[in-house]
Amino acid sequence: MERVPQFINVEDHIGPFTWKQLGWFALATIIGGILWVTLNRIAFWVSIIPIFLLATGLGFLKPGGVSFIKFLGFLFIFIMQPKIYTWRREPLDIVDTIQEKAKKKFVAEKEIFQEDIKILSKTLDSHGKNNSERIEEVINKNKMKYH
């Protein structure tokens, strides 16, 4: 019996972290090293804390089931798009005329009479034993019209 691989959508781990998480932390560490060399201690700590918070968010957070980098992209698009929606009134006459045409069409195609309904109900009540030629005509006439 062949074994089917499972959990193929799980990322590879190195210890407790994935490659993606290690990459974000490595990038933050490299940036931190550059800032350590170029800035004084107060400026270093002020700038490194948001960088490591961002790296932690990029590595671990998945708001709404998407990666944090995609979430930030969506946020950027949302901020840049205009948020003004201009309401346009649609004429109600079109909707009313469509509904009226549908009613007229339904009434115009209605050709089953009260007598035909009585014959049909007798046939249904008798489980098909009381079958007449008139019921066959009604069924065939309506079958061609609707199919």
C-alpha cells in the first residue's frame, strides 16, 4: 500500500521557526547591526524596537488568515484608494416596466382552465387510474409551450 503525503502545505521548520520567520529576523538583525554602528545608543534603541516589532509581526501574525506582508499591502491599497462613492439614482420606471411585462407575459401564457384543473385533480387523486384524453391534450399542449 502506498503512503500518501500529508500536511504538504506546512512550511519547513528549523527548530521552532520557519524559514520565513528566520529570514525576517535575520533582516532585522542585519538592519540592527548597521544601526548599531551608525547611530548613538538612544537613537539605536528608538529605531530598533519598531524594526524588531515589525519583523515579529511579519514572521508570526496572520490577520484574517493572510500573511502580515499581504495585510500591509492591502492596507496600503486601502489608504491610497479614494473613498468617496457618488450615489446615482437609477430610474424606477425601468424596474416597473419589467415587472409589468413579466405579469402580462405570465397572464398571457395562462391557458389552463378550471375544467382542466378538475380533470387533472381527479387523475391525481385516482393515482392515474382515471385518465382521460383531455388530460393528455392539456399536458402535451403545456409541455410544448414551456420546454
